[in-house]
Amino acid sequence: MPELPEVETWCRALDGPVSAFPIEKAGPAHVATLKTFDPPLSALEGRRLAGAERRAKRLLFPTDDGELVLLVHLMSSGRLRHLGAGERGPKMPAFRLAFQGGSQLILTEAARKKRAGVWLLTPEEAEQELAHLGPDALHIGANRLGQICAGESRRLHSLLRDQRSISGIGRAWANEILHQARLSPYALSKELEADEVERLATAIDAELTRGLALRERGANDKRTYRVHNKLGDPCYVCGTPIARVDFEEHTIYYCPECQTGGRVLKDRRLSRLLR
Ligand SMILES: [Zn+2]
């Protein structure tokens, strides 16, 4: 699933093009993709978008008159593309905005099960829709992070992925961040020392910034990740083969030498079933 660096990259790339021309035609939209019916999509026609914004892993496109917000959540396999005038796109996109002058914003979804969503909302409704999200992970800082960690006792990998606590991080960047911070994915948030919280805050910024820079240059997953999906590859710090363990519904990648003091983590799914 695209996370903060990926969504922020798309946000920056789309900001100019989507605001260049007023919307001529909004839709069609796949019935599973469009999550709202009032106001109708046609309410966008004739209006201009102010640009693109990001909240957590979502994209927001407010109209420049301040009356409507188009909210897009791409989930795992949705993709947004801007096509210039005359550029050919897919015949049946999940969602389309056509702009005056001929350019288009297209949402496609490769998976058979449509999970990406588009909402047309008032700014107040959009705020409500996003109210459950925790603070953005980028530049969260050690103070705020320390409060979140002290707030409840959670395994770090799980806490980092919880959008209500900290927003924008998923399983790939949680792997990268915890490795950079030299912290165990299973460490309990309440038990972190002040210097460990500091290290985690620094690692969050360092890794998300690194990811953003790479994605803006068009880097693929293989070049972007150093730990995630790298089972058996040498750790970039110490050379120990990267290990993998299943936890909740996720697979965690980590370095046993850098992160867990040489200990190999045990699969926790079985113990959870037995609880
Ligand atoms: Zn290592």
C-alpha cells in the first residue's frame, strides 16, 4: 500500500496540473469507487480545483471556491494519473475528471476487488471524515511522539501503523524506520527510554524524507526499501541477513543484530489464536 512518501510524491506531482483548468466533466465513477451521492459529482463541473493536498495516506482536492472537497483513498492498488490533452487513457477507469482544454485525472485499480474510494464532501464533512487520524508522521518530533508512546502500551510496529495514533506510516515504512532507529518491532512503546524515543523520532523523519526524495526521482520499491521485502539480504549496517516474522496480519522484516540483540523473533499469530 502506498504510504506517506508515495502519496506525498503524487500530491506534489498533481498539485499544478489539477488546478490548471476548470472541470468540464466529473465522472463516470465505478459504483464501488464513489462512496457518496450527495452532492452529486456534477456539482464539480465548472469549478476549478485549488490543487492537491495530503492527509495521512489520502489525497484531497478542494475546489478553489472553498465549497467542496474531493477526497481520494487509493488503498493498496489504486493509482491516480494526470493525462495531458490528447493522451490516451484506459477505456473504463474507476473514476475520471475531465478538465477544460482536454486533460484528465484518472483513477485506475488493477485489483479485481475495488477498494479505492472517492468521496465528494463539503469541507466540514471532510474534516469529520479525517477527524480520527493522528498527527502526521513527518516532523512529528520527539515530544509528541513521546506522549503517544507513553499513552498506551503497544508493540512499536503496530503503534507506528495505527493511523489513529500517528498517520502516514504502513508496514513497509514501519520496517524501514524501526531498523534505522535500532529498535525491536516488538518493543513496548511505554518502556522506551527518552533516548530511544528521540532515536525513533529522528528515524521517522530520516526514513520518510529519504523515501520521498527517492520516489520523487521515480525510484521503484526495490531501490527504495533497504529492509522491507529483503529477506536474506545483508543488513545495510552490519551485513547480518535480514530476517522475517509474521505478526498480526503483517510480515515484519528486521535485522536481528541491529534491532533485537541477536534474538530471532517468534511468530506471534499462533499465541494470539490460543489466547
Ligand atoms: Zn544489522
